Amino acid sequence: MRVTQEQIQNHNESVAGSHERVFSALAEQIGGQGKDVKKMISQIAAFQVAVPSWALGAGGTRFGRFSIGGEPGTLEEKIEDVGLLHALNRSSGAISLHIPWDIPEDTAAIRRLADEHGLVFDAMNSNTFQDQTGQNCSYKFGSLSHTDAAVRKQAIEHNIEVIRYGEALGSKALTVWLADGSDFPGQQNLRKALGRTRESLEQIYEELPADWRILIEYKPYEPNFYSMVIPDWGTSFLLASKLGEKASTLVDLGHHLPNTNIEQIVATLMMENKLGGFHFNDSKYGDDDLTTGSVKPFQLFLIFNELIEGFKNTIETLTADVAWMIDASHNVKDPLEDLLQSVEAIKTAFAKALLVDRTKLTEAQETNDPALAQEVLQDAFQTDVRPLLREARIQSKGAANPIHLYRDLQVREQLIKERGTQTVATGL
Amino acid sequence: MRVTQEQIQNHNESVAGSHERVFSALAEQIGGQGKDVKKMISQIAAFQVAVPSWALGAGGTRFGRFSIGGEPGTLEEKIEDVGLLHALNRSSGAISLHIPWDIPEDTAAIRRLADEHGLVFDAMNSNTFQDQTGQNCSYKFGSLSHTDAAVRKQAIEHNIEVIRYGEALGSKALTVWLADGSDFPGQQNLRKALGRTRESLEQIYEELPADWRILIEYKPYEPNFYSMVIPDWGTSFLLASKLGEKASTLVDLGHHLPNTNIEQIVATLMMENKLGGFHFNDSKYGDDDLTTGSVKPFQLFLIFNELIEGFKNTIETLTADVAWMIDASHNVKDPLEDLLQSVEAIKTAFAKALLVDRTKLTEAQETNDPALAQEVLQDAFQTDVRPLLREARIQSKGAANPIHLYRDLQVREQLIKERGTQTVATGL
Amino acid sequence: MRVTQEQIQNHNESVAGSHERVFSALAEQIGGQGKDVKKMISQIAAFQVAVPSWALGAGGTRFGRFSIGGEPGTLEEKIEDVGLLHALNRSSGAISLHIPWDIPEDTAAIRRLADEHGLVFDAMNSNTFQDQTGQNCSYKFGSLSHTDAAVRKQAIEHNIEVIRYGEALGSKALTVWLADGSDFPGQQNLRKALGRTRESLEQIYEELPADWRILIEYKPYEPNFYSMVIPDWGTSFLLASKLGEKASTLVDLGHHLPNTNIEQIVATLMMENKLGGFHFNDSKYGDDDLTTGSVKPFQLFLIFNELIEGFKNTIETLTADVAWMIDASHNVKDPLEDLLQSVEAIKTAFAKALLVDRTKLTEAQETNDPALAQEVLQDAFQTDVRPLLREARIQSKGAANPIHLYRDLQVREQLIKERGTQTVATGL
Amino acid sequence: MRVTQEQIQNHNESVAGSHERVFSALAEQIGGQGKDVKKMISQIAAFQVAVPSWALGAGGTRFGRFSIGGEPGTLEEKIEDVGLLHALNRSSGAISLHIPWDIPEDTAAIRRLADEHGLVFDAMNSNTFQDQTGQNCSYKFGSLSHTDAAVRKQAIEHNIEVIRYGEALGSKALTVWLADGSDFPGQQNLRKALGRTRESLEQIYEELPADWRILIEYKPYEPNFYSMVIPDWGTSFLLASKLGEKASTLVDLGHHLPNTNIEQIVATLMMENKLGGFHFNDSKYGDDDLTTGSVKPFQLFLIFNELIEGFKNTIETLTADVAWMIDASHNVKDPLEDLLQSVEAIKTAFAKALLVDRTKLTEAQETNDPALAQEVLQDAFQTDVRPLLREARIQSKGAANPIHLYRDLQVREQLIKERGTQTVATGL
């Protein structure tokens, strides 16, 4: 199913009056504070967040999974779904694939299809945490860190295969998330496991095309519950430093111990030129994979505040420098609605961070005036930036209010009609 | 030092034009959503948050304390400081005293002074976590839970004495925060310690005047680091249930284990008619005692969302039913600025919660539509309610922007001139 | 497959010499401290821990599952597996069933089979967190707390059905673990959901036979990641109190927020006569479901220290008063080995707690001497009690070293031969 | 006060019989497992843990402090107290000083005094988290990371002064713990603060004598509650790597977020040759500074398991390679008893780790047999090694049971008689 420009046009016209009223009031307000509203809108419009192919179906937990209906069963259908999101919000112009769930049979055709929808291929994801039918070695006890060289070889070759698929599709990055680790004290020789991981990554790194990057994700626990081979940013950074310039760290917001100051990690990585990308989601307890911004919107704003600060001379190239991806799992929401809400929350945080009066913030910092610093941040955070996002979407020919239109058009009902209630998208 | 109505008037006039512009735009917007703006403003204006006497000086940590200068050295000066805050924001019309730090010598004179500043006396606080000079028994190993009956008797009598002071001042509640607990496994018989605490509280309860309430605070750790006698809401609730109708639970936002869903505790306590009051503050790690709303403003909004939901028929009587107090410790900010920021954040959360479309939220809940529920909450949370708070303050003869005026009037500098740089307010 | 008494006998004879040497040295040592070694051994021998039917196959995570081979495919095979464990350790004389995974077709035959293995049926477990094929209503948005009365009715009837199966098998308790909750702020009306849960439980309670108990489990998160309807002991206690005497709280060691003092919860529940039972496991991060005692053996000891303290006049009736069950999920170990290790760790903690010098501990507590209290606890904890457990097993006709014998007999290889590599036990 | 060899001798003779019985039984048992008992005892005897000068008086919390009486008031008295500990346990042969609390007036005399007690000077500690009377600049807003170059200069010079004192005393290391950080989002430019810290450390590093090391401590929060400049091992490692070979990371067990796998950090640092030393203590919630081993003895064992594994060829040089220090704060115990218990727990963990059958553990790891790995670790952990420690102490002319003798000799009462009840040791 596709959303037509006419449908979007009609929707936008229906809200044009009220939008223009609140938008111009806001534009006047923040323009009065010296902000270049036009530039902000173009920055907001340019900001794109990749959608992972595995977030298009209902997610589950180890206790069960409840199907949503109309889930995409093929790579083509996944691209259609992301295309649909992008048509609505003009902010999801990239898809992140997962091998072997998304092996393209005819890469040229797949690229054409993506192109039709205005989509590019973001970072490719390998999978060495599950056994596939017919696989020689099992990943039960690890992959790149495994004690058995044959398992490591299989995992290395899989990653190289993923790079090859990515090259054919025009992707420029490989994301490696390792589930490797141990469930019990003593199960694994911690140092040797890390050493083997490093050697395996070096072999993958050697196969990386010149213009590619490798993003190394970290996670403190799950699916291993005593140790993970790459548990924290420090270990990822250590590995990325040893690998070389094309290697950097990927920050998944849900992959931290309780109370971690994530924005400080982001700042430190930027300082060391090793911030490779993000997996956006939100969480209250662990890797809960909830809608981005649904639980801790202020933390998200603080992360973007560090990003804007770190990149401040080059906001325009933000999209190129860092991989922006969602990584969530939608257990109880319609996945497409969830993704629309995630993208909206990410861009809200981005827009609010753009609003921060950096001159005044720097002044507060230099004079050690925390009360003033708080006033400056709150001035931005409390501002209602939804009219800016709406304006950016309208100018980009997206829908003023994507979720309203999605519901008005009964997209899910259409997808169920097309695909049935029993399809299950590959994923978690 | 006092802020005059003329100073406030001048300040308000200077921002009148810009305020009216944004306020009327906002009023139109939310009025268009069916909200009674006038009523909201009167509800916001009526909402008062008590200031604790011990938050008026610089706080410290076990590693040290850095004086701010101009700190109030007497009860009279503390009342003046709260009076000053209240003159500025018209939202801090109550002071919460702490005995023995604030023993009034002439209660009549103290009441008159408070009255002059438009202040009433909120819940009284006892202190059995420190030894005072000349005290017979030591609280080193507990107070109401102590193994020695003599120590318990001293602590019980102290609490009764606090009630007597409170009666003289017109207070209507006693807050009991117990530091009692143990630092090491085995140090304390956990059941007996809880039993003794219950018996001690019963004796205090018997002395409670008919129109008084006793608020039982809980805390999982600090200053004891293995167990606290009242570690969680369940234990406080258990004790309050056994004591009787005048006893209820006090929720200090910083007194929870990592990741606790505080708003759910609030909802459950309301359901059982045992929500007695709040100690507002914010924190990232433990009982950090930071400015309310500075770290988790969305959580604060969700707490108020539950409060409004629970009390929805009686928002007008909210102030009477529940004790609203700040409990924070200002290590690096000017305490008065910090308190202004805390009150602002609390009322911001309150106003946003008032904005929630309850009909639509109920509909989303009844139809199990979490994406819609999120839209409803975000519609309220993203709205910039600062113009509403400003309008409520202006109508109440407070300052449009309290912190700006506070700085323009150089209040701290005046206080230092009056009181010197070396005064140390009693407190932590 | 069964282990014969002869095999056990042979095994025990092979270690008899070395065992007797270390056992008599230990017996002399603790006998010299005034302990009645013979009584301790009979208490240790009498202590039985129920094995859950769902822990006999390989567990998994949401990221995947790796089969172990030889897993039991039927209820009969599950009983055989527990029987095998019990033959080895003489400490697992009960099985806890889960409906609908273990619906007995011929209850009389099942009872006979269990009886043959020396097993009784411990608490029955209902399942309203997954949808079964052919079920009318979905539990996607809850069961006993659901907004829709039809769903609640289905869940209530399921629980009553579980009671009926349990009656037929001679069980005496129903464990209710509710996965109900919400993933997003606003999704659920927290108070109404708790109210509906209470009403549903009341209907189940009414159907409880006179000599039955209902155990109400709590859990802070997972599979819902914003709120759980029964998140903590306080809420479970609240419900159990309202239901009546037959209702009490079940403590699953893995169902707590970080840093919770679980032994204090145990002490408080005992004091209020509401400690119903345990689900034993271990964890480092969340509900990791690892082998009991593999991560926090000292915490386990402290829990048993409270149990012995609370029950000190009636250690003999411990088994009758409280339900002792394992609830774990074995992702990387042979489940039977894992269960043997869990039971060993539980009984180790029990034996060490029996060793605590209670007179001296009480003295340390009454005189507020934490250093002495620590010496007393460490004296017990540091003692190597393995010879006591071995002796108790040998006297009960179990194996001196169950895991050694299990491996020597190549039990898993036998089970795989009998049942194949592809069987999948029902469970998580 | 000093403990005489005669007093120790008498004490040891009184327990000689019972000790020899249990020791020889244990020696036979572990000797039978192929362990070289004699070598183990000499390794245990050689292992020394430094005592910090600030742990000799009662600690406190921000809520208060309760004096213990007889606290050392001068550096000389502190050395005497450590000398007393060392006489008793023969395992505390080093003292770690803190400047400015312990500025030696006559370094030669101080060295002689220490030498008399058999003590050497371990790592020196600087203090830039408190303001000292007469200090030019305040550390309220940081020291090495401060925005103001004058404050940084003062802090750098202080650290260099500490090195000079240390040189005079024969110390070989400087420990830098920075309290620098921020309490509120936005207060500090996170990247610039880290950059300034690095530059300041570089200046200190330049002044480090050739045979000295600088140990960089990390801590996630407290006394700053939003960010710390060096919050985690990754940041410490980053700084240590940039500084050079003489810089490494110091691990304080209490300085981690909830659920951190500390032993994995230790393993990674060893692998990178950047493990500089330890601050031992224990905790349940945060930096609780409790007696080492009183809360998580198994974690302590796992840490030593990694250490022995990492250093396995050179256990004899362990003491030289890594700085072993206690860092605790004794709120409710007699500090000297607490230190005796801490040292005992540390050496218990060390001895148990020595007992681990490394060949079998390696085999379990190489064959991915987590159940076997657990058996191997538990075999060591469950063994009662107290007789080994006792034997090592007796052979070294220490007391068989230091705490018993300490109490029998009424040391604290003597110290109070000598020093009075009102002395306050400098410290926290």
C-alpha cells in the first residue's frame, strides 16, 4: 500500500489554518530570540533516521509474542513499509537491513525499489546470536569470541558476506552487535574471549571497503547474564582504537547499566572521534526497546544537546558523520505507529537542542553558574517545537500529522487485507 | 531583605507586552481544545509548595560543604527568606520546620512574623538521626527502633515535643523520617527492629491532636547501608495501616531504588487513601537532593498525571489533602534560586497534567491503545505552559519571572551584606 | 531412564573413605561448638525443594534458544526427570506443574507415577501470559486486570481449572504470577487495573479448597516494561491481606529492582504471617533465572538466616509452612545438572544458617555490636558444610556426589538416545 | 599502645591445639588435591594490604558522625594504630597517607617510626575536593578540570607537593581521585572539562619521579550527582593511555553503577597492562564504604580469581605490581576491628582463589562446560580457608585470631584512656 501525494495534500490542507497560526506565533517568539527559523527548519527537514527492517513486525519477549497482522513477509514488503513511513514523515529515508533475515535475491531490483521510495541503505547488521537451519557450527557459546576456531571462522565469513550484500546495495557501514558472553562466573576466560574477539574483528576489518565504517555496539547484559564480551563503551572504544580509523563505537540507548550518564559517553566518544552511530529506543529497566522518547525525553534532549555542541560547526553534515538508527521492538503497538512516534521524538529532541542558546550556555559554564545553565536548557526544552517539525514536514511534502493521517487512511487495516493476519515479520 | 510590590510591579510592566502576546496565543490554542483557561490559572495560582527551613543554606556532602554567604542564621531569617520567595512566586506560602534546628522561643512572635509574610506552617519534622549536645542517649544505633528502651523513650518524647511546638505554630502534621537501620548483615534483628518501631510510633500517635496527621517517610538506604527500618512504601503503608486513619505515607522522590516506578506507588497509595504527602527533589543516582525537575521532568509530569487522575473531582482541595513539600540540598546553587526553580518545575508538571485530555486518555486505556495514550500525554507534555504559570503569578501579584527579578535586585548580594559570608544555616 | 540403588551404592562406596574422614573432622569441629550434628543432618535431609516442570528443558531468551537434546516431551517424562533428580539428591521430592503445559490426561496414573518416584505435587501454576491456540480472548493486554470483563472471566476460569487439576493430583496451593501491566506511560489506568486484579483474585479465592493456599507473586518488570500490576511485595501483601488467610506472598529472588534487600522483605512477610513461598534462582541484572547460588551465595545465606530466625521454634515444619520451589531457565547448562547445583546451593545456605550461633548473634544485636555480629555470621558462612550435605544424602540413600554420578552414568547421553535431540520441553 | 610479642605468643598458645587439629585436616584435604600447602601459606603470608590513614577514626555520613573515642589525633598516632594492626595480623605492613591531613613535619622521624612498626608508605593521596583554610582558590566547582586556570594551577601544585612528601617517605605512587564533575545538566561542558583534566594530569605526570606510578581513580557519582569528570574505567583508561606507561587505573570496588561486573573490568585492565591498584571496601547500594567482604564475598573471590588468572606466573610479585589498599569509612564499628575484618576478608578471597584448580577450570572453559566451571569455582569457594590464614599469621608471628586478642587486650579502652573520647581523626 502506498500513500499518495494527493492524500497528503488533502490532509495538510485540512490543518493549514491552525498550523499557520501556531507556527507563526512560535516563529515570531524564537525569531525574537535571535534564532534563524528558516535555517532551523531546513536542518530539521534534512535530519533522517534509518528504520531497521526488524522493527516492522510485532516484537516479543521470551514470554511470548502477539501478532499485529499485516506484517511484511518479504524484503520488498519491508521496503514498502519504510517507504510508507517516509512518505508520511519525510524523515525515514533509510532502511537498515539484517542478514540473514533480509538477504536480497536480486540486489538491483531491490535498489530500484528502495530508490522509488526515496530510500537508501543504512548500516548493515550481521547476526551471530542465533543458529540458522543448516549452519555448520552453533553460536550457543559465542561467535567471534568462541573458543573453537571453526566457529569464529564461520562468524567472520558471515560478517564478510554481510559486507558484500551491503556493497551491492550501496550501504557504507557494518554494525556488529555481539551477543557473546557468559551466563556464569568461570564459564569463560574473560581475557582470552576479548582477545579472540579482537582478532576476529581484525579479520573482518581487513575486508572492509575503503569508504566503509564498522560500528561496534556494546551491551552490559542479555542474552548473557554474567558477562558480555563487549559490555561497555570502554571495551568498544578499546577495540575500535586497535582496529583503526574506520572503526568506531555505536551507542544503543538501551544498552547501559542503571543510571548511566549516556550523554557523557556520547561527549567523550565525540572528543575521541569515535562516535559511530546510534540505536535509538527508550527504556525504564534494561534493554526494554520501547518507543524512543516515551520514557526519558529529557535524557534524549541532553544527548542531542551534546551532539549539537560537539558538532556545532557542522550540523549540516551530521547525517553523514553519524549513523542514526532506531532499534526497538514493538510488543503492544502497531509497529508503524511506533516508528512514527520514535522519529517524531528524536526530531523533537534535535529541534530543542538546536534552540539552546549556546552563547549563554557557554557563559554559564565558564562562570560556573549552574542555575543559569539550567534556565538556558529549560528555555529550550520547555519550548513547544511541534510546529517547527510540522512545518519542516509540510515543506518536504510529508504529512502535517503523520499518525492522524495513518489512522484516517486505515493503513493497518489495508495491510492486513493485503497480507493477512498471520504473517510474521522476521525479527525478535 | 524584602522585595516590594513596587519592584515586582516594575518588573512585571517591563515584560507585559511580550507576555501578553505569548499568553494569549497559548490561551487561544488550549482554549480551542476545550480547556477552561481561567479555571486552570486559578488552580495553578492556588497550588502552594512548602519550603523546608533546612534548604535555605548551602547543603553539603560527606566530602565537604561550600558556603554560599548570606545564609539565614535564625528562625526569623529563615522565615524572611521564605517570605521573599513567596513574594516573588506567590507559590511558596508555607514553611516546614525542623526541630531542634528551628525551636521557636516566642511562638506568638514567630506566628506573627510568618503571617506578615503570608506564610503558614506546614508539617513539622523531628530529628532523631543526630546527637544534640547534652542529649542523654545517643542515636548512633537507632532511635524509635533502638534495642534500649531509654533511647526509644527519648526519641518518642522528642517527637511529642515537636508536635507541641507545631500546635503552638498552627501546623497540622508531623513528618517522621527515621534514619534507623543497620550497616551490616546481622547487626540488627530485622523483625524486632520493625516491631519496636511500630510500638514507638503508636505512642507518638496517641499524642497526636485530633486534627493532625502523621506522615511516615520511607527510604531504602543512607545513612544506613545494609538495611533501613522503613525501606519502602510497603513498610510505611504497613505501619500507617496499623496506626490508624491519621497516619499515612510520605513519598520522597529521591528515596527509591534504581528504576522504581514512583507514579505507580503514588497511584496505589491514593487508592488505599494513604498518600500523605511529598518531599520533592530530583536525582539521577540516589537521594541526590537536586533541584526538582532538573533531571527527570517527565517522571514528575507522570506523577502529577496520577495525582490529577486520582483526585480528579477535587483538584481544588489538593493542597489541603496532601502535604506538598520540597526536600532538597543545594550544594552548588544559590539555595533561593534553586527553590524558585524547584517550585517552577513542580507547578509546570502540575499545569501540564491539568492539560491532559482525560476523556481521550480514558478512551485510549479502555480500548488498549497505547499509541493513542502516548499521543494524549505528549500533547500535554510538549505544550509550553510557562505563559500560564507567568499569568497565574502576575494575577497573584508575584513576579512574572522570579529568578530574573531576584538577580536584578541582587538579593544574594544584599543578604551577604546583611548577614555576612560566614553564616551557616542549620541543616545538612 | 532411572538410576538404580545399586548404582548409587557403588558410587557412595567409592567415596566412603574420604567422605568419612572429612565428615568426622567437621562433626568434631561443629560438635565442639555445641551443635547437635545428628539433628542438623536430619533437618538437612528433610528439607525438600520442588522442581518446576518447565525447568527440565533448555530455556531461551528473546534472542533465541539452543536445544540441549533429550528434553522431556510429556508430563510422564518430566516426572521421570524429577524422579531421577530425587533419586540422586533425595532433596527434590516434589514437582510443580504448569497448566496448560502439563495437563494430566489420567490424573490417577500420573499420581501413581509420581508416587513411584517418591514425588508429591507442589504448588500449581497458571498461565495467563500467553495465548493458547483456540483460546477465545487474547491476553495481549492483560488477564486478571484486563479492561474487558470477558478476558478477565476467561483468566479466572483458567485459574479455577488449574485448582481442579491440582486437587486431583493432591497439590495444596495455587501460584499466580501475573504478567499484566503496561509498556508505556498512560497505557493503563494504574488504579483501575489494580482494582480489577483484586476483584478477579477474589473470585479465584472463593473457589480455593479449604486446605489450599494461594501464593501471589510479584515482579517489577518484564514482560511489561513500564508497569506491572503487582510490581512489589507491598502490592502483593496488600492483595493477600484483602483476600484473607489463605492468601500470601511468593518471593521470586529474581523479581526485584537493583540492590533490593530481599532478606528484609522475607523478615517482614514472616512477621506479618504472609510469607507463602519462594521461587529460587539467581541473577546479576534482572530476572536472569540463573542457577541458584551461582552469583550471590551470601545473599542466599542471609535469606536463610532470616528464615531460621523467624521460624526458629519450628524448623521441622518449615517444609510444610512455606513452598520451596526453584524457578530458573537453563540456557547454556544441562537443565538437570543445573537443578542439582541449585538444590545443592539452597541446602548449603540452609545448613550454614543452621550453624549460626543464635545466642551470640542475639547478644551482638542487643548490645549493638556489628563487628561481633559479622564474626558470628562469617563463622557459619565460612564453614565448609558440604560434608554435612553429603552425609545427609548418603543416609537418605541418595548419591554422595550427584553431579559426578550423573556424569559417570552418562544420563544426558541416555536421555538423548531415548528421546532424540529435537524434543522441546514446553516452557520458556 | 603496642601489642607485645609475648601477648601474641600467649594468645597463640591458648589456641594451638584446636588450630593444629583443623589445620592439619585441611592441609591433608587440599594437599590431597595436589596443592602445595606450604607454598600457599607463604603466598598468603606475603600478601600485604595497605591501610589508609583516614580509616582509623570513625567515619560519618552527611547526616552526622558518631565518635568512637581514642581516635588518633596525629600522624604519629595513626602510624601507631596501623603498627598495632600489623602486629596482630602481619598483613597490614603499609600505610597510605592523605595530604593535607597527614603532612609530616619531620619526615626522617616519621620514616623511623614507621620502620619500627615494620611499615612502608604506600600510594600517597592528594585532596582537591575540600577547601583548606587559607587556600587561595576554592574547589567548589572543580580542581584539575576547573574552568579557571588559577584553580587548576593550585590543584596541580598540590599534587606535585604530595609527590614531594611521598618521595621523602619512600612512597612510589600517587593516587588521584577527582571529585570534579557537575550536579546539573548543562553545568559543565563535558568535553572541555575532560580536556582540561587531561592537560592538568599531564603536568603532574611530568613531575613524577622515574620509579613512580600515578593511579587514576574513577567514580560514577558522589559528591557530584549529574556527572563526574572521570566516571568509569573507560575514561580512566583513556587518560592513563594518553599519559604514558607510568599511569594506570585504580579500581575502588564501591565506585561502580549497580550490577557492574567489576571482575571483568579487572581482567580487561590486566590485559592492557593498566591495572594500577585497588581500593577495597564493600557496598550494597553505592559507595557505601563498608567492611570489605561483608556484603559480597563471592564477588571479591571472583575478582581475585581474575587476578590470579591474569598474574598466574608471578603471584610472588603481585604485591609489587599492584597497589592493594583499603578505602572504607567505619560509621558504626570500631575502625581497627573493621580493618582487621577487611584484611581477613581480602586474604580469604585471595586464598580461595589460589585454591582454584586452574587446569580443570581451563578445561571447562575450553570445552564450554559452565556446570563444570561452576563446580571448580565452588570447590574453592566453599573450602574453609581460615586455618590457612591462621597458620600463615602464626608463622609470621601475628595473632592466631587478631580480633579476639584485640578484644581480650581491651585495646580500644586503652586508646581512649590514652587519647580521650573527644579526639577526631582527620578524614571523612
